[in-house]
Amino acid sequence: MRLLVILSLAVVACHGSTLKHQRRFPDDFLFGTATAAYQIEGAWNEDGKGENIWDYLTHNNPTVIKNQDNGDIAADSYHNYKRDVEMMRELGLDAYRFSLSWSRILPTGLANQVNPAGIEYYNNLINEMVKYNITPMITLYHWDLPQKLQELGGFSSPLMGEWFEDYARVVFENFGDRVKMFITFNEPREICYEGYGSDTKAPILNATGVGTYLCAKNLLIAHARAYHLYDKEFRATQGGQCGITISVNWFTPATESAEDEIAAELMRQGEFGIYVHPIFSTEGGFPKELSDRIAEKSAQQGFARSRLPEFTEEEKAFVRGTFDFFGVNHYTGHLVSATEHKEIHPVPSLLDDVDAGQFYADDWPASASAWLVLAPDSIFQALSYLDKKYNKPVFYITENGWSMYEDRDLIDDDRITYYRASMESLLNCLDSGINVKGYMAWSLMDNFEWNQGYNERFGLYRVDFSDPARTRTPRKSAFVYKHIVKHRYVDYDYQPESMTMTIDDGH
């Protein structure tokens, strides 16, 4: 009996030691989820909302969307926001990142007409969150430009800065008393390259090699105008922060050759550096290597000047330093070669300018999305690069998630594997001294996945889109994420005892 007691105490001691030395997230680390207005709200033309570019695209060119789906109803969060907040409480979230529909607040995009019903909807959502101590994180723009502004040129217009600043003022005035974290734009690359430089996102302008870069400069000026507005007129009384979210997938040289390293760096600059460098670098302006490459290619192609518009010194100073934090959307990684895996791209175009091949390793697990694989330790690789290059800013992972097909059931073990890998990569960041302060899982619930419609699902909660009530049901990954949020570490042995979700506001 004495031997059994000694052995039992030894087991308990070992178990306690394991828990004691388990890598943990800080108590003040913000765990949350993220969504976007067009993808979940529905109510596309209710209560005075104006038309946006995704309304226009899906109604006038529906064949570009899989199954001709649209976001007219989506998850119907406009009528189900209380259930959405209930789900946040079930998960024990610290924060929730959501975007505002510009055309729901300003139906024509211009600030002379403010829609009271739009203001009321977001006030109701914010107040419901604040009631339960959930930190609201607002994204002002997540791809759904008012159609009237698109018809005036959209992001190709130099007036975009004025339009966006006026919209931002309405947002700060109405919500800044309770919202202390604002993100100006979500993923400039997807706005500018996919929307203006190709045909994969609204407004499918497809002005390759020109539209991307014109959009990039105008967007950065618009971001800076909103930031300076907040800094000068609202920060002192509201005490909040303002930043931007940029998609930063990681690009690793395929070999140790100098050529592959140069190719990988050009790919980084073309994919995210073009938006990061003007804001976060000490010198400002577009990255030099990419700028030189585009100027050289432009000259070869007979252009009178570079297709990449230059910043004046005054503009560089205006944009530089316009951040309180750096929001990073990270999903995946690529291998980059200077010579192999090259595809034929339009001439001119961003990818032709970069002129490199990108591919995935054969053993990287694949999701339902063609662009999304599980690349090893890629959050750490991406943030390490940004941390060193841009003088250690404060980071938030504002999106990270895994897709699966619509016909999958609630047992999403592949998503759990992905999330746990992401958590380990985040802990590697914290261990190395990178100042990352929060993580928003994409997504709280299934939603309209842009050109893929409802075919690809990212939600911790499954949404039944065949049910008029849009019933939400937690997947297994929701229980695993809840366990991580509550205990602040990754427990690989954890398995939910049931698939019934309860609320524990005292987490």
C-alpha cells in the first residue's frame, strides 16, 4: 500500500509538473473570432441599405459565383445578432472582429445621407457585446464598396481618400465611445490585386498591371487619412487605437540559392510589402526592389513611366507611421523558385512583374480551398520576418482558419489539427519576444465565401443555409477552441465529452 501511495504521488507530481511547464498564452492575450459584413449579414436591401459592389456583381453577373450563390441572406446576422453574441459567450471569447457595411451606414457611400437603421443595427450589436464584456474590434472596410462610389471610380479615384475619411468620421462619432479598436482596411492585396488587377473579386476590373498599383496608392492614402482623423480628433476623448489588417502568407525560398532568395523577397514585396512598407518602414514609400523591377518592366513594355505611381515626399511622410498595431491575416505558406513552377501570367501584371514560381510541398495537408494548405510554423516565419524588418510593432492575428466542403459533418478534426498547429506557432512567436497580443479565428460561423459561394466552410459553427432560421450548430473545433481560450494552452488529449455547448461567462 505504501508503494502504491508513493507511485500515485509520483504520477500526480509528474502531471502537475507537466501542467506547470505547459506553454501558456498570457492572461491578457485576446482570443476571438472574425467575420465580414457581406459574408454574414444578409438583409441586402432592408431598412435603407444601399447597394454595394458584391450586391451588384452577384445580381448582374451571377455565373462568376459557384452555384450562382449570393449574400442576399447569408447567415442572416442582421436578424440574428443576439444569437451571434450568444455563440461568442459559449466560446468564452475575449473579442470579436466584425466589419461594417459602408452602404448600410451611408447608402450612396457619401456622408451627406446617414442611414439611422444602419447605425441602430451596429449599436445593438456593439451594446450586446459590451454587456457581456466582449471587446468589439471594428473593420471599417471589408471589400464591400458602395456601388455608387465604384461608378465614380472606386479605388482608382484619387477622391477615395476623401470619401473614406468622411465615412470614418461617421463611424468614430457613432461607435467610438464603446469601440476602442478600429481597423481601416481588410487585406489591401485582395482589394487591389484581386479586384482591380485580376477577375477574382468584385469589382472584377481586371486592369492587370495598372489597376493593382493605382488602387494600392489610393488605398494607402485613404488609410492614412482615416488614421490621422482618429489621431487628431477622436483619440484624446475616446482613448482607442487604429490600425490596418494586411494578408501576410509566408514565402520560403525553394532552395538556399541567392536567386531563390531574391525571388522569394520579390514575392513578399509584391504580395504584402507593397502595402506594409509605406506604413511600417522608417523610410516610407513602396519597397525599392519591387519599385525598381516594375519601373524596368514598364520601360521594356513601352510605358512612358512606371506603372507603379510614386509617392511624393510629402505623401510618404503622411502615410508613414499611421498605425497603433499591425493586423495580420495569415493562412498558409508557399515555396518560391526563381526558375521552376512558373505559370504564364498576363503582361503586364503583378505576377509577371515579380516573375517567380510558387508551389506547395507535397506533404503539406490541403484544405477545401485550392490556395490553403497547412505550411509548417508559418505564422512564426511570417511574424519573425515582419518583426525584424519593421522594428517590432504590436501584432494581432486578425484572421486564421481552415476550410472544408459543405457536405462535411460536425467532426472537423482536420480543422482542429490546423488550429492547434497555429497555436503552437503563435507560442513560438511569444517565446521569441514577438509582441503579438491577440488571435481572431476565421470564422465564428459558416458564411458566403466570395466566389466559392457556400461551397467552402470556415465556421466553428455550422450554419444550415437551407433553414430559414439559419440555425447555428457548434462543430467539434468550437469545443477545442473554447478549451484553448479558457485554459490558455493547447491540450492535445482534450476531447469534448458531448456536442452540447453551454455558456460560462466566468471563464
